[in-house]
Amino acid sequence: MEKLIITAAITGNITLPVQTPYLPLSPQQIIDDAVRAANAGAASVHIHGRDPKTARPTTEPAVYREIATGIKAKSNVIVCVTTGGTAYMTPEERAQVVPALKPELATFNMGSINFSIHPIADRYKDEDYKYPWEKEFAISTKDFIFRNTFGDIEKLMQMMKENNTKPEFELYDVGHVYNLNFLVRRKVINFPVWLQFVTGILGGIGANVDEVVHMKQTADRLLGVDNYIWSVIGAGYPAEFNLAALGIMMGGHVRVGMEDNIFVEKGVLAKSNADLVEKVVRIARELGREIATPDEARKILGLKGKEKVNY
């Protein structure tokens, strides 16, 4: 079986500082935590930026350049930047980091969905919040449509091609597999493709075994088993580790990290992304799966290499 690619999603844009004191927020904190995750076994780190003053999600290229440059100076890990942005950003704002940094890998959302974290606001008192924007941000997602139209997708795909950046296609529901297949047939997207089955987001497909198997079977039927490589994300605890184990056994790859889940055990907060990576490394080894190094992951995914990025 192919060696396992572990991705660590370091901070995200939907995990709020109120949820955990261990969430890396400043560029230096994100750099340090990403390097620790890489040392623990992650071949790829998925990066979102935060405003250095407010900790609010940002797509400012200068912030991403500082983070990516800092990681590259300390680690051989693959840096995968987001194009997901957040609720108040246009598709153009979300994607501006791609031409700026010309990264090896960047996320690519395959369809529009309701994407909400508004129930989080019910869990905390006003005095619990660390920043004034957090509660309002969570509540606002109740009316948020995560826009990824076919027009948006075609523009972003052209941008990825121009910058020789590999898309990491994020599929939040089974219909997104059909979207991808449609765009392959239209020759907008070319095989082989790298997929993340994203489960457990409010507004997307559920985080359970049946749904992952359904997504995988649909991809097999539409795309062909030899035309894609896949990974799975289970949002929340225990879904992150349950579905990681499933993905490992099914021959897929896995993503963990504080963007998706903040608990290393029931009721026990992870103190770093390395804690989450270390746990999935233990699971993989118990199941007899070897861990891919960053260079082995580059070869599996067909990446251009870190010497060809613009940072």
C-alpha cells in the first residue's frame, strides 16, 4: 500500500480563539507550530493567515509570505495555502495568494455550500471571547453561502495552471464529485487529481463511515480509480481520528489539525498540531501503514518542488 500522506491544518479560519488557548494565531506561532507538526510526521501543512493584530482571518499576501518563508527556512514540509478565505471575502481576494507565492499546492473548493459555525456562539458567554469580532463572526455564518460557482472554479483553475500550483480539491458533498467530473470532461481540469473528502461541516456531508465510502465509490465510478489520489477530513472529535483510521485502512490519506478538531482525546485539548499528528502516526503504524516524507509526498502528488515557489 502507498505510504501515508499526513496533512496538518494548522489554524484555519473557522476555529475561534475562544475555543482553545493553544490555537496558533501570529505568523511566528503558525510557523513554529507547522514545523513541530512536520517533525511529528506531517508531509504537508495547510496554511491560513491571521491578522497579526486582531487574529481575524486574512488573505493578505504579505502575511502568507512571512509564514511560508518562515516554514521553508526550517523545514522541508510541503506548504499548502488556502484559497478558501472566509465569509466576507470575494473569490478574487481568497485566491490572491496563489499568484503572489506560486506555491506547490493550494486548496480548491469544488462547489458552493452553506458553511456555518453559528452554533459555537451558543457555547460561550460574552466575557469568554478573547477578541471582539469572534461572536459576531460565528453568528454571521448562519447566513453565509460559501461561494464557488462554475465561473469561479474556471478562473481559479486557470490561475493554478499559470502558476504551476497543484490544486488540492476539497469536496464537501457528493455533488462536488459530479462537479469535478463535469469539469474534467470539459477539459477545465486534468487528471490525475488530488482530493480531500471534507466531512462533518455544518452544511456539508456527514462525518461517518457510510458517507466516506459513498464519496469514494462515487469517485471510483465517475473518475476512475487510477485517476485520483484521495484523503479524508473528519471535522470534530472523535470523527477526525475515526475517519483517519478508515482512510488509512482504505488506502487513502489523512488530514488532521486544529482547523478541523481541537481535541486529542475526549475532553482533552491538543496543545499543538503536533499532538494530533503524533496520534494519527500511532494509528497508522498500528495498522501497518508507513508514513510518507515530504519528498515522497511530492513524488506521489506530482508537485513541482519547493525550489520553484515564489517565497
